[in-house]
Amino acid sequence: QGHVVESGGGLVQAGGSLRLSCTASGRTLSNYDMGWFRQAPGKEREFVAAINWSGALTYYAESVKGRFTISRDNTKNTVTLQMNSLKPDDTAVYYCVTKVGGSSYYSVSPSFYRYWGQGTQVTVSS
């Protein structure tokens, strides 16, 4: 209970787009600041984007700024990551996570996030 479920991953050619979504059962996401992380094979988890509880504030990793957009619909209890102009380096498992602790709505450290689900695989071919 409380874990999120991510969806929307898949295989896409470089330059293409994907839209990832996450939702949670038994927990109201609007009470939380949320984030997306990703992890490629053999690499550490990497911060991608974050959004505050209301959706008014967002923060992005430099590597995705201008290409990815994080948003949320609290009426539907969902958080979305729109990914455009995808590159092979974006290939990874993507996780939607809940921010806990700290004073800011975001952190680039995975230790400030909880409820890591199974993630959704994104593969970008060249």
C-alpha cells in the first residue's frame, strides 16, 4: 500500500517522444512533492525532475531541461513526465518517487525519496 505504479515506457527511436505516468493506490499524491529518477544499467540512480505538491514549482536535471516536462493532475492522483527529443542516453528504468524530509520540494539525492516502485523501462534506439 502506498506504492506508485509507473506506466508509459517503451521503445522509441531517437528524436521521438514518450509520456510516462504514475499513480498510487491507497495514497493521495497531492499531499506530496514528487520526483522522477532513472537508472541505466551499471549506473547509479539519477535525478530527472521534481514537482511540488500543487504543481506550481518544477525543477529539472540539466541533461533533460528543455526536453522533459513534469506535471501533475491532483484530481486524477497522477504525475506525468512528458519526454521529447529523446536520446539514446535517456535509456533507463524510470521511477516515480515521493519526496520526504528536507526543506525543499526537490532534492537530487535519491535518499530523500521513498516508495520506489518497479519503474518503467524506456529504451531509445539510435
